[in-house]
Amino acid sequence: MAYFSQQLINAVTLGAIYGLIAIGYTMVYGIIGMINFAHGEVFMIGAFISLIGFMICSTLGIGSAPVAIILVLFMSMVFTAVYGWSIERLAYRPLRGSFKLAPLISAIGVSIVLQNYVQLAQGARFKPGGRIVEGGFNLFTADGFDVRVSWLQIVIVIVTVVLMAGFSLMIARTPLGRKQRACEQDMKMASLLGVDVDRTISLTFVMGAALAAVAGMLFLMYYGIIDFFIGFLAGIKAFTAAVLGGIGSLPGAMLGGLLIGVIEVFWAGYFSSEYKDVAAFSILILVLIFRPSGLLGKPEIEKV
Amino acid sequence: MGPRLPSMLKDAGLTAFVAAALGIFIVGFRTYDVSGKGLTFDYQFTDLAIAVATIFVGRLGLLLAAEGLRWPALVLGAVLGGIGAGPLALPSDFLHWFMALGGLLIIGRALWPWARQRMSTAQHSRRGLLLGRAGAKWFGWILIAGAVALPFAPFADQKTMDLSVLILTYIMLGWGLNIVVGLAGLLDLGYVAFYAVGAYTYALLSTELGLGFWIILPLAGMMAASFGILLGFPVLRLRGDYLAIVTLGFGEIIRLVLINWVDLTHGPDGIRSIPGPTLFGAVFAETAPAGHQTFSEMMGLPFSANQRLIFLYYIILVLALATNLFTQRLRRLPVGRAWEALREDETACRALGINPTSTKLTAFAIGAMFAGIAGSFFAAKQRFISPESFVFIESAIILAIVVLGGMGSQIGVVLASVLLIGLPEWFRELGSYRMLAFGLAMVLIMVFRPRGLISHREPSLRLHPVRPGGDG
């Protein structure tokens, strides 16, 4: 029971991070129907900007952890969002109206470019850092096994919940959210009714990238080590989460993120850690085969 | 230029501003390890400033060129290229390349309308038309003749032959993937998995059971094809982009299994001392194992290490040409036409009574088969394989070859392989920028030439035969 609870706590933490990345996939897919293959790399860039941000904070002598976290969070969101915007502007926007697979191929190119750009600029080695929240407390002890919750896990869950709540409100209540939903339903009609479609799509990428930056920062703080390649696996797992929850659906992305976190942690905890990535990929394949619309998604209707 | 200049300057300024925002953390601070002290960083703001200035000038030059102001653009391009290629010491090699290529880009953009006009007049003259038609007819044959004669060329040393074998392997893989991506329109991001299946089939059968290369070759092809069917059967109903992600997942699963199934595959250590191919039982080595003879003994030639390479070269040449011939023939058969029709409109095909799943399945299986055969050749050539050789990036490289060449174009695959595999190997110093250039090429091709380098494709079928001298 104690082991189970500990695994569950770890799973929720990991799931929160996947959920944040998954939102970026799901929103972009919802609005322009493309898989933003480079989104994992945007997450990686966010993690790197956070790493450098934390180092700058310690150089400047900002010792208080909450101040540093908020500063870095803000900085990483803003500058990673610039990446999201630029990618859309340079690599995806010119392709609207091209053949079906063009945006995906372009996204694969962007992903390769970003990985190698960071590798060239920052080196290929693992970068340790970001361990600024230490400690935790014992939740309870059972069967001689301590169930621990670290402060960091609480920070991660709080940041995720606050951001997701704010985000859902934004989609549901603000004019921007309304425009986004309009574009999702019918882009042509929305543009006829005076919605600036290009701008709305740009903002979608900006928001997705900002959330991926938060995920990157949390990932860095949680694992304490990153390299230029983390975006690939995290990206695929988050995409799996988005598909599992039902691509295009925001609550689905969060649910999917949690489920993928649970599956990964429990698989590693109870079966074998070697095959935990195989588990994630297998779930992706199984979901796509048996329930391509996901848990909370609407089935797609093919129109001629 | 007058009134437009301020808005161009504003545009270039904005571009430079965005570039500065992109680069400030990742380029401006370079993190590195200090042993014992952990991570620390250097400031690289000079590099960043020079790069941003280059982007400003570059954007301005491109805008000027787009407005048709050829001379100012040419001057800017020449200045930029001159600084980049000149003796002035910049903080890093990368900046030299960046500025020089930026300058070339502006000059190219400025001269583009003029060059295009010249090209199109030349193409449409009677002479140009005749030349073009003769070229299209004979170009392939000339290439094949050159490829056959290559080992006897005076410059064919070991390095050149090695590289040619490598390029031909990628050409074969590119032609195999072209069936799946180019003809059937199925984006396969896990193609390297079938390559791995072929390589491991050969490695295991030859080291464990002692079977020969020529027996295993078709077996490896069949093995990979059955993996293709096994994977394809459930997933080919999916939409294009989902299919891409599923194949990517499948490729990764195969790789992870190869790493973790240590009893069978020796895990990350790989399989060593795989026997090479034989010619009528003769081996290519200095001394033959008992019961065999070496190639040099059989032919009465002095032994040379080059013989093995030349033999490998001809094997892969024949395999690649067989792939090509097979594809060209298939395109004329009903199943080949069904592939291309499916790529264009699946719903219409279904309405016409074509079974999409089984049609896609044949494309998938045939593509996989060629990858398996190529993989088996790869294992025989390297004599050592490990899961390292079958990572996702290999799939991306093969896909880049197909995309760059122009999906469905056979000759395009050849050009793209030479360009993407040959050039980086010749210019070793570009090594670390190679993947960066790959990625950029994929994006730029999609943006500017989505049909690839060779965008013209012979129709598989013509309603009326081409009249000589007509406009076809």
C-alpha cells in the first residue's frame, strides 16, 4: 500500500508535466489539424532557458527560491513563446494549403534543426542544474516504508493546476478563447466574420510554447539534469497523452497526461524499467488503432 | 527605393529583434562543466551581436531583391559574403559560414528572376526542347554507365569506393521508401525498423546457423516484408499523420527490443564478426577458412583489399537497380496505379472499388522488403551491427532524401543521396552542421519547392502517346 501510494504521488507529478506539454499538441491540432512534431523541442528549449535563467539568478545573488522560480518562470515562458511564434511564422504558415503531409515533414525538419542548434550552441553533454527546491516531508509510514512528498512535487502540482485552470478560463471566457474556438470549428467562416485567423493561430502557438516552457522548467527542477535530446521522448509521450485523452480536447490532454504518467511510473515500478518506453509507445499504437478519437474526444467525420 | 525604404528598414529591424530574442539565452550564454565546481557559463554576446547584425543586413538584402532593386541587393550580398569569406577574424567559424552563405543567398535571390527568365527562354527554344527530351531519355542510362565504370576510374581509391557504397545504400533505401511515401503517399517515420530487421536477420542467421549471404538475402527481404504486413495490417486504416506517428512508435519499439533482448541480440554490444558475402563460394579475405577458397586464388589475381570493396559496390549497385526496375514496372501495373490514385484521393478510390487497406499493405510490405534486403547488405558490409545504427534520425535522413528528391521521382532520390550523404562526407569539417543543414533543407524544400528538386514527373500513363516535337 505504501509503495503504491509513493508510486502514485510520483506518477501524478510526472503526469502534470506531460499534461502541460500535451496541451500544446492538442491546441495546435484542434485549430489547424497538424501534429506539431517540433513541440517536444520547444519544451527542451524551455528547459534550457530555465537552466540558464537559474544560473543567472544565482550569479545575480537572488537566493530566495520563490523569487527565482517566478522570475525564471516568466522569463522562460516569454522567450520560449518567441520560439513558438517564429516556428509557426517561418515553417508552418507558408504551408497552409500545401499538400497534406507538408506541415508534418516541415515540423520534422524544425525538430532536427532545433536539436542540433542547441547541441551546437550548448554542447552535447548532460547539464546538471535547477535543483533549488530541496526537502519534503513524510506523509505516513506503513509496512516500514516511508511515503514521502517533496516540496518540489507540491510546487509542480500547484503550478500545473493554477496554469491549467487559468488556461481553461481563458479558452472559455475571453474574446481570444472565443476566436480560437471559432477558428477550430470553421476557419473560413471565422475569417469572414472578422476573426484574424493568422493572429489567432500565432497566439495558439505562443500559448502552447509558453506552457511547454513551464513544463521544461518543472522537468529541469524535478530531474535536475537535461540535455538537447530530452524533447524527443517527452514530446512523443506528451503526444501519446494528447491522443489518449482525445486530441483537440483540453481536459482530455490533462487526463491523458496523468494516465501516461501513471502508466510509465507503475510500469517501471512493478515490471521493468527497461521496457517503460515500449509501454508508452505500445499504448500510443493501441489507442490509435482501437479508439483513435481518444477518451474524451469526438469522433471525426470524414466529409467529401 | 525612396518611400519603401523606411518600411523595409522597419521589417529588417523587427526580424533582427526577434532573432536577438531567440538567441539571447541559448547563444548568448554558453554553459560548460568545470570539474568539481559544477556548471558555469561564458558570455557570447559578441557572437550574438554579429549574428543579429548579419540577419538584419540579410533580411534587408532579401527585401531589396524582392522589390526588384537588383544593384543595392547585390552590393549588400557582396559585402556580407566578402566579410564572411574574407580574412577578417570573426569569433567563430560558424559566423564565417553564416555570413558567407547569407551573402550568397542575397546574391542568388537578386539574380533569380533574371536567371529564371533565361532558363525558361532556353527551355522553350526548339533546341532546348530537343535537348531536354534527349536528356530525360538518356540521363538515367548515362548515370548507370558511369556507375558501372566507376571502380575502374583512376580516382577510385578506397575512400571513394567506401563512400560510393554508402551512397548507393541510401539510394536503395530512398527508392524503397519512395514506394511507400512517394507513390502510395503513406508517411513512414519508422522505415529504419525494417532496415534493422533485415540487418539482424542476416547477422543472426549467418553467425548462428552459418547460412550464406545469397540464401539469407531473400529471407531477410521476406522477414522485413512480413514485419511490414504485421505492423501495417492494423494501422493502415489510420489517417496520414497518425500513421506517421504510429510508424515512428513502431521503429522505436523495435530499437528498444533490440537493446533489451540481450539473449538474442547481445543488446547494446551488437553482433560482431558477421561473415561477408561470397562469390560462388569464394571469400574476400587474405586467407580462406577451411573448405573455401579466396577470390584471389580462384581468379589467380594478387590479393588486394580493394577487391572486396569493388565486389560490395557491384552487389549494392545491382540491388539498387533491381529496386528501381521493380518499382518502375510496378507503377504500370494496376496495383501501382492504385497506389498513386490512393495518394491523390482515398475517398474516390474507395468509391471506385479499390480496397484501400490491401493496396496500402502491398506498398508497405514491398517498401519494407527492400529495406530488409538493404539492411542485410549493410550487415554483411559492416560485419558488425548494433542498435546504434537504427535510430530515428536514420529514418529522418531517408525521408529527407525522398522529400528533397521530389516524392515519387526516382532520379531525384539519386541526386538527393549524392547531395545529402556525399557532400557532408567529402567536407568533413561540416560534420557537426550536417544535421542542421538536413533539417533546414527539409523545411526550405517544403516552403519553396514542395514537389522537391525534380518536380517534373513522367505521368505513369498517357492518354495519347507524345508526338515528336509537340509540347507533350
